[in-house]
Amino acid sequence: MMAKLLVDPHTKRVVYAAQDGVTPERIMIIDGARQYLFSPATCEHAIYSGPLPAGFNPQKCWDFWYRGNRIEPISAQASPQLLAERA
């Protein structure tokens, strides 16, 4: 399966995944008490052609990092320091 990914250049978190290649003009993500606003112009673009991880979909993609041509879940057990470095 092939997906076009929009990735936050600072945290490497996946902002949006489009399997049809069409991306929205704006993406708002609410994470806890924080809101993030992205556009395709503010994101890194990547084409991912591997199998998508379990639980990965456009509504849950913020819970994944894109690193080295891999999509990895952000583990709830990741250290707070690691999460702070990514945020």
C-alpha cells in the first residue's frame, strides 16, 4: 500500500496520511490541551510504500513517528525526556 505522508519537521510525528494522494489545505490536531495547525507547506512530504502499522489511520496518525522510511508508534512507555525532545 502506498501513502503520502505529511510530517511535522520538528517532531517527525505524522500529521496526515493520504492513501489517494490528496491532502487537505489545513490540518488541526488537538493533543491534550494543545492545538497544532499545519498546512502542506509547513510539513515534510514523504511517500511510504510499506505496510501500514496496526492502528495507523488518518485520525490516529499523530500517534506515530516517521523515521528512516519507517512508521513507528509513539509508545506510551517512551521516556518523558524522549517525548519532550520530539515535542
